[in-house]
Amino acid sequence: MAITKSTPAPLTGGTLWCVTIALSLATFMQMLDSTISNVAIPTISGFLGASTDEGTWVITSFGVANAIAIPVTGRLAQRIGELRLFLLSVSFFSLSSLMCSLSTNLDVLIFFRVVQGLMAGPLIPLSQSLLLRNYPPEKRTFALALWSMTVIIAPICGPILGGYICDNFSWVGYF
């Protein structure tokens, strides 16, 4: 007798909305973080005693690490599970964000931006996969439309919010 793996039934009601909001917020956080520091490179560089050219590594390091992490997401998800990988990614993304804000020199900031980028890579593919897994087939288009709004809005909000934080607070608030 063969043992088959059953797929759990899609979520419903308030639980489904909570999952949708959590997955969308994680994606929003990742997308926002990829653009928020763009307007503050001169401020961050000046504070850390680096040139603006050196400061651009704050953006580049995140982007490169993110691009490296995306292709290996599927394999990692198979090995440790989608939900576990998603939760680990969100947790370490948040921790590395805190460490970025505590950085006292450019090298440390770039190191934690690399960690942050590696942790950000799995967030988008896993949030899509988890979203589709938890919605019934007839509502998946609606779910992806809701989720897509975060991907569209976050990069727009990033520079605006970044400029506001830079003008009124400290660059540390970006992270």
C-alpha cells in the first residue's frame, strides 16, 4: 500500500486574511528596503566617513546578495520547508536590519546589507507560493492581485519615505 501525501485544504475567513496580510507585509518590507536608502547615500556616507562612491555599496551589496539568493530558494524550500524558510528569512532579515542600524562603519553596514539581501531573496518567491497554496483555485487571481499591490506600491514609497526620514530624523531609521 502506497502512502500518499495529502494537501491540506485552503484556509478560509479571518485566517486567510491574516496570512495574506502577513505575506504581503513581508514582501512590502523587502521591496521598500531595496529602494528606501537610495536617497540617503550621501547622508549615510558622510556619517560613516566614506565617499559617495563607496556608499553606493550599501545599495549594490543588498541587490547582489538578493539576486544570489533567489535562484536557490526552491532547493532550500524543498530541504527545510517553505514556511520554515519564510519564517527564518523574515526573522534574519529583521535582525540584519537592526544590525544595519547599529553599524558604526561602512564595512559593517555593507556586511549586514549582504546578510539582509540574502534573507530578502526568498521572501518574494515564497510569499507567492504560500499565498497560492492557501487560496482556493477560484480566488488565486484575486489573491495575487492584492499581493501585487505591495510590489507596486513599496518601490514608490521607498524614496519618498527615505527622503522624509533623511530630512527629519537619522539615516539609522531606514533600517
